[in-house]
Amino acid sequence: MKTRITEMLGIQYPIFLSGMSWISVPQMVAAVSNAGGLGILATGPLGKEETRASIRQIRKLTDKPFGANASLLFPGASESAKVLLEEQVPVINFALGKGDWIVEEAHKYGGKVIATVGNARHARRAQDYGCDAVIATGNEAAAHGEFITTFCLIPSLVDTLNIPIVAAGGIADGRGLAAALALGAEGVAMGTRLMTTKDSPLHQNYKLLSIKMDTTDTLYSRRIDGLWCRVLKTDTAERAKRRGLNLPAAFINAQGIAKSLGLPFFKLFIGVLLSGWKNSKQLAYLANASKAFQLATEEGDLKKGILPVGQCTGLIHDEPSVKELFERIVQEAETIEKRMAGIFA
């Protein structure tokens, strides 16, 4: 396949792995890149040296292009982003913050920078300060899609931007890829579909649950991690939505996050308090949600865990390898192309 994205990044298929904490680990990143797509490392749960070690591990597992992400709202994210620049990661994907400084430094070594956006305002701003492309996340997506659905978001950005657009949200098969390309996207990013593959480290409990669920079996709420967030609809997620912010739990969970990131807890704690109540409340939500997400992905805890998934969980019916999945998706998209050519003939 040939699009502006495949040409820009030197990849075979215009398919990205979304950077999912505890799932988009080095082995998963390499599996996607080796299968012809672009694997993206999730650095959210990683400290600086863990980020560096993960990048070097990816380079041992693949000689193909790969990327890494930085969610700039999270504690320690800027430090991890600096490591990505020091290690000259080929593609850096950032979200939830202003990444102009990342663009400037990455371009010095020939790296590409892709911003994740959910609306035209953020997309235009990313283009203005030099991003090479955007990942546009529709409402159907796992975690932090905004209110505009993929089917409307992509063409609205195509009418606005000059840089390539990668569609995310609701894409799980060749039909989704073909539709995204028809809307004007140059590629797609998949999280929910790729987390239920043989190469994915997602716990088997949640792989089986994802296969079982329907397109209606997700929750979209600001009371999970403080942002608009889509997760698998379970009793645990329903309780979290009803309860809202649990401050005592956040204090405990924040200590675990600080330790995993190699940050002094009380320095982090005071810094958060000084940033104001709105930001403190947001980070407290994130502390609790991160713990629940980790319990789901790594431990398969069905009683305390919460898993971010998109509505396309209802389109998942098996657990192929990444390589098998990509070959299937491309074949499906080619079949659709031929059918459409026949219709317009």
C-alpha cells in the first residue's frame, strides 16, 4: 500500500499501533513494526531510564521504523520526551499538551513528530508549529476521544490541514481502513483491535472479555480518569463512574506512580498542590485510573481493573497474530476497493 504516511515513514502498511500503557511495550511495538506497520511505545508508566531501556530493546527486536509517545499532561512525561529526543526515536507522538519544543528538536536529527488531536483547533495548532502529521481521534475510540465521531472528524480535518491525517477510533478491520482512506485519511491507528492479538501482553481475562462484548458495551465518562474517557462497561467501571473521585485512594496510588517514575513523592505532591485545585483534581483522577488500568492489563483483575476500549470491541471475534491481522485487513480493504470500482463503473 502507498499513502503519504507510508512514504513519509518508510512503512509497508498505513497502520499504527496506538500507544497504550502496559500494552504497547517493546515486544508489541516490534511485532507491529515487523508486520509492516508502525509500532508506538507507550511511555506513560515509564521513568526516564525505563524509557531509554525500552527504546534500546525495540532496536534489538526490529530494524523497522517505530515510534514512541508522550502524554504531556502526565507527571514525568516531559522528561521521558527528552529521552526520546536523546535516543533519536524516528517518530514521536505527543498528546495532551503543547509539543512545539519536541518538533524543533526532533527535526534537527530528521525525526518525525505526530500530534494526537480530537478537534480542528488543536489540529491547526499542531500544523502551525511544524508537526509532520496528526492522529485524529474520534469519539468511538478507547480512552480520550472527544465528542466528534471519526466519520465526521476526518473529513473536517482534511478540509482544514495540509499535513497527513491518521484516523483513530472505531477501526478494527479492512472495512475501517478502506473507509478511513475514503474519508481522506492517509492511515489508521488501532488500539482496541491490536490489544486482542497473540502478540499483545493484555491479560487473557480481558482479551476474552473484549471478544465477548458488543459495540454497546462501553462507558464514556469524565468520572473515570478526569478526562472524557471510554472504557469497557463492567460493574467496576460503573461503580467508578457513580463514585467519582476517591481522594484517599488517589493519595496512595500517587505514591506508587511516583515510585515507578523515579520521582520523589512529596516533591511531586507539593508541586501538584501548588498547580491549583483543577489540576490537582485531574491528577488525582489519573492516579486512581492508572492503578485500575494496570490491574486490568497486567493482572487481569476483573473485580478492581478497568480497561480502556473503543466501541469496535464489538467487531472483534478472534485473537490472531499481528502479522495475520494485517494481512487480513489489507486483503479486506483490497476486496472493498474492487467492489467500489465495480459500483462506480
